Amino acid sequence: MFWGLGKVLTLMFWLVALVNLVEPLINPIDLLVNLAASLLLLTHLLEVLLVHRNLKGRPHPWRDRLQILLFGIFHLRTLSAPTAGEARHA
């Protein structure tokens, strides 16, 4: 439940950031939202780069990458963990 709530809150933040681009909020809140969105996007890009190799074996790796860009750690935690056999070969 925690991970689902995190995804919903993250999606709401991205919606606020998009609305802020179209119709800027009052100053200085608009600058803070833009800064927070930029930092969050950078963090999510780093997460995609760090797990890029692990996503190659997944059925839909590009969909997973997109969800990591949107939700970050909240999507990463919902991905299935490797089985014991896979972990030994890694």
C-alpha cells in the first residue's frame, strides 16, 4: 500500500510541475516547483542508468524505464526480486 500511495503522490507532483510550466504559480513557488522537478527528474534518470542492465531481461524494459522516470524508487520496489538461482549467477 505504501508503494502505491508513493506512486500516486509522485504522479500528483508531476502534474503540478506540468501545470506550473503552462500557467506559472506565484513567485517564488513557481521557481521552487521547477527546481524540485528538475532535481527529481535528474534523480530518476540516474536510477534508470543504474538499473539499465538489470532491465534488459524483463518482458517490457522500455515500459519499466518510463515508469522509473515517472515514479523512481516506488516503481523499482515493485519489480520482482531475482530468484536465488539468478542471484547466484550474478
